[in-house]
Amino acid sequence: MLGSTHGTLTTHSRPARVVACGEQPPHTVHGMSEPHRDGGEQGACPVDRDVSGRPLHAPVPDLDRFFRPESVAVIGASDREGRPNTGITRQLIAWAERVGARLHPVNPGRTEVFGQPCYAGVADLPEPVDLAVLLVGDPLPVIEQLAEAKVKFAVAFASGFAETGERGAAAQARLAEAVARSGLRLLGPNTNLNAFEKFRTDLDGPAIALITQSGHQGRPVFSLQELGIRLSHWAPTGNEADLETADFLSYFATRPEVGAIAAYVEGLKDGRSFLLAADRAARNKVPVVAVKVGRTETGARTAASHTGKLTGADEVVDAAMRQFGVIRVDGLDELQDTAALLARARKPTAEGVAVYSISGGTGAHFADLATAAGLRLPTLGAAKQAELHQWIPDYLHVANPVDNGGHPVGDWRGRKILDAILADPSIGILICPITGPFPPMSDKLAQDLVDAAEQTDKLVCVVWGSPVGTEDAYRRTLLGSTRVATFRTFANCITAVRAYLDHHRFVDGYRSPFDDAPRVLSPSARKAHALMRPGQQLSEHAAKQLLRAYGIRVPREQLVTSAAAAVRAASLVGYPVVMKASGPQLAHKTELGLVKVHLTSASQVRDAYRELTDIARYEDIPLDGVLVCQMIERGVEMVVGVTRDSLFGPTVTVGLGGVLVEVLQDVAVGVPPFGEDQARAMLDELRGRALLDGVRGAPPADIDALVEVVLRVQRMALELGDELAELDINPLVVLPRGQGAVALDALAVCP
């Protein structure tokens, strides 16, 4: 577990933010895509949308009065012992006192609650209310009353909505419609009291803001306060009938006290909103760490039953998070450790990691794991090694990892060694794994690490491996430090450090893809619209015309309807040729024998034409003709396509093509909009990436041309929107460098 880093790694400064339409510093005007609501989105500026009509900037809800209200109404308040509402009312009264809010109980059956005046209804409240907490089984009838009283926010704890099935989903839809009409913002239903927890106010440094759809899953992160790590907010979003994860993500990304956002996500209400919120966090350089359940079919089913959300295809969710810098982790222990480190650690001065231990075995073990995870352990130079050997015996390894043999840490030499390692300019992070307590050495080592960390701007991490965790060196020295990041496992330390380096590398070079998203339809779109056939699959010939409209190269080919025309076309295309049946119902032509390759003569062309049309007639497959195509023999076969995701809309895939796409399923996913860098990053995700670089004597492929095809397909997906349900270019043959890429076959489906 990450230990006390409050103040840490303390000077967490963020560069000044450039304010533009769609950008804002805290508490200032921000563009919005809908009319302003009391307690709703801040400010207004012209709506900026892409060619598909989707917004390009995230509205930021002004949630200040939610988390810090001046006045609160508790609808259904009670002080009758034994009733659930009584305990909740008592907790809300204590919370209101802590945040300085005036609390007004509302209950028609009581004149006072816990000694405070109780009002019969919302209309009887003595002042305007910022926040109403609804302790009622059915919040729907209350919404209209709250709207008339101009209440800004409401919280609905009631369950029995989308998490229960179709009837509950219909009830939630009615609640959402009522909230939308009312002008207030609603948290819930099916939420809890986590937003009103008691937060420690004696901790310094950047804080973690927490978002959870399951309140209990946030407990480990909330408990970090007991180790000296500050939390500023907790948003338990529940079923998200109105306010959703993306709203809180956008808001927290603008808060100056927030150093990192930790999220437990069961399902996303709207993929686009999530991307825009993650984009805002990336622009503001605020790290987002998330557990997203639904990696497996079982997990996805369970999440849906819990919150009533779509989980989305996990590959698409994973790609979307990666594109916008959201760090996805699997466990709650990883969530707490990674978020804590990212919230508090300064920007790295270098990416090199030094591993230092009192045992050669410990150092070697940790170095193996760290290197396998992609961390870089630079070899220390000869001069630095000679310096370290002043204090470490010559027979011990000090090139990195550094093994001190144990004894030097027990005296004055221990600090000298640490300072020397931290002074090396190639080292930005020092990690010291201590697998177990051995007080003559570990106590002094822990204190030296804390003291050295106070004198450096580099990150110092310690892994305290003892299963006991009650030792003074751990509880007092390490967890009492404001400068050392302390973990309990090798794995969590490596995960957090890798995320720390990845985050800073990502945000330092970040350019929002929404800034470059197309806003005006291209001439290609007008040509493409004329080719679309609603409710139909396009023939290969029509699909290739669609590709041509977007400047994607296809082979020389002609569509013919007679054997004689086929012979003439072959002479124009140039032998050898390929002949394929073309029709709107054909998807897998090869399996039906409807493709003939390497035809080198007129007689072969005539025979092929007759055979193809006979097969089609026998199989009762309508054709629009037979394609006579140029034969492309040399290149790397890839697949590029478009599918529609239930959460994120059009997505673009690229991978190894031909039959390999079905056998290996080696594909990468991109969620538009994205730029050239992301298209190249998608290629780097492929297991078969080396094929593009040339293997076994093959020349390097034209990667630039492949990237250009991916970007043109993305443009097509954005511009055609709902008119294109699916596109499959397979194979796309990527020719040797400088020669381009050619789409040999294509399938397009119109919804």
C-alpha cells in the first residue's frame, strides 16, 4: 500500500491553463451545449460539433454547491429510533455542520427532528435550497416540487430502478425525463451517503478525488486518509439517471486541489461524454486511474445487473481509455496505490529507474519484474560505479541493480550510497525493496531513505514486504514521511511507477484529437452518400467505389456482364488478372468458389466467367456482374474496418488481414477522433507488427500509406455516421515502402 506521501513528493505544480471556448480554469465560464440550468453547466459559448453533430468539448457542471452547499433540505427526515431514515438524518446533520450548511428537515408528519424545526413540504422551506436529499421510496413526485422551489441539486437513494430490469429501467427513464424538465441536477438513484463522509482536513498536498458506482468499492481509496493521503471528494454515481461519471470527471479535472482522480466504473452512461471528460483531464494534466469492470462476459453481466448500464465491448473501452490517457488497473489495491502516487509525485526528471537493496537476490528479482514491465534500468557509468565502491565491497554488483551487501546500511555509508545514486542524471526514480524487517539494517535504511528523499526532487519508492506491517520502521518512519512512496508489494510498486512515467510522457506530448476533428463535410462525403443503400450490404464493386470516393486506392478493375466483356477488360487491366463475382449478398466469396486468381489468357478468363456465373445461378445468388481485377501479389495483407459500438459509436480497427484476422484476431481498435500518432500507436499494439518492418528478407512495408488509409477510413466513419454500420477492407495489401497500399476487397453494410 502506498504510504504517507502527503505533501510529497509535495510541490505538485500545474502549468497555467490557456482559457478558450471549451476550456476553463476553476469557477470560470465554460462552453455548454444546452441551456444553462441553475446549478448546471457553467457559462456559455458557441457550440462546437464535429461532422457527425457530436460535441467536441465537455460541459463542466458547476458542482461547488453540491459538495459545499449553503443550505440543505432532507425530504423524509426522521428521528424515530429504529427507522433507517433516522440514521441517515443524523449523519446528514453532522455533515452539514462540518461543511457549514444550514439543514432543514422536511416531513409532513413531524414538527421537529432532532430538535430542529421540521417543515411539512418543500414549498414551506424558509429559504432557497442548494441540495435536497430524498429519503423517499419514490423520488419522482418530489422532483416537480423541487423544480418549483428552484433547488439546484438532489440526491435519490431509492433503489428498484434500472438495476432491477425492464420495469425498473422504465421507471428510471421517467425519472430522468422529469429531472431534465425540472432544471435541477440529480445524483442517483440507487446511490448512497459516500458524498457526505467525514474527510480529514488536517492533510496537506494534492488530493485524490474519488468516483465510484459501487460505494463499497471506494472504501480502500477512502481509507488512504488513515495513511496521511488526502481525499477531497467522493462521488457515488449510482444509476446515473442524470449526473454521471463524466460530469464528475470533468469537474474534478478543473479543481486546483485535485492531484489525481480515482474511479471505479461498472458501466458508462455515454461513451462520448466519457471521452470528452477524459480529454479535459488530459488537457489539464490531471491523471485519471480507473478500475473498469466488464473484462469478461460474467463481469459485464454482473455490472449491468448492479447499475443498469451498458458495459461496452471491453476492447473498445480499453482502447478509448488508452487513447485519452486514462490509466486502467485491475484491482482496488492497484487503484489506491497508483492514484496516490500520481496525485503526489512531482514530474520525473528522468525516466531511468535505480533498484537498490541489501540483498543481491532481492535486487535481481525486482529488476527482472521491473524490466519485464517496461521500466528502464540504465547501467550506471564506470565513474559512478567506482564512486559506489568506495562504500560497497568491490565484489558486489553496483551497475544497477545496486547490491550493498547489507552492512553499509547500518552506518554512515548508507546515506552516502543513496545520495550518490540519486545524483546520477540518468536516474529519476530510486526503488528500494525491503522484503522483511531486520532492525539492525532495515530501521537505519528506512530512516536514510526518508532523509535522502527530503533532499532530492526525484521519486523515492520503498516496498515494505513484511506481512505484519506493525514495525516502527514501516508505521512511523516510512508512513510518517511526506516524501517517500511506500508500497507493500513488488507488483503494485511497478504498476504505479510505470503509470507515473506513462502519464507524464502522455500529457507532455498531448494534443487533443478533438481540436483537429473534422467540422465540415468533405467533398468525398457527398459522393459517398449517393452510394449508400439503406438496409443493404453493398456489393464489392459498390464498396470499392465508396473507397475511391475517399481516396483509398483499389486495383485496376472493371465490372462486366458477359464473357466477351471480361476478355476485353482483362486486356485493358493487364494479365495476370483476378476474377470475382460481385453482388450485394456476397460476403465470403472464396468459400463459395466465386474467386479465380492468376488468370493469364483469354480462354481462362472466358472459362472463369462462365464458372462464376454458373455457381451464382446454382446458389441463387444475385450478381451485379463479375469483376476483372489487376492481380497484386507482393505485400503485407492487413485489414482495416469500421464497426459501431453501443457506447462510443463508430470505431476503427486495423490488424493482420487475409485469413489471419480470423485465426489470430490480431487487431487494434481506435475510437474517433484520433490523429496520425494514434493511428501509428494502433499499429504498434499488433503482435504481428514486425511483418510491416520486413522479415525473412521481405522489404519494409509502406507504413505511411497504411496510416493514411486508417485516417481516411476514420473520416469516412465520422462523415457517414449512422449511414454506415460496418466496413471491412480485407485484404488491404500494403506494398513495399513508397509504393502505397491497395484495397483488394471490401464489404460495406448500410443499416
